[in-house]
Amino acid sequence: MMAVTAISLPEFVILRRVMKPQLLAVFIGVVASGIVAVGYLFNVLVS
């Protein structure tokens, strides 16, 4: 659910206009790694 909100093509198109490519790449990396980390955390808590 978080991935749909945080990482979407329309959002990247909008952010590309206001952010430098390097900053956008860092943003994508931080958001993606955060989503993965939260997923692993939920799996550990549920198991």
C-alpha cells in the first residue's frame, strides 16, 4: 500500500521538474529502502 503512494510515476514526473536528478535518485532510494525495511519489520513482528 505504501509503495503505491510513495513511488508512483506521476509523482516522479512532478518531482523531476522541481528536483535535481541526483536528489531525486536519493529520494527514490530512501523511500524504497524504507518501504522494504517496514515490510521486513512487519514480517518479524507477525511471525
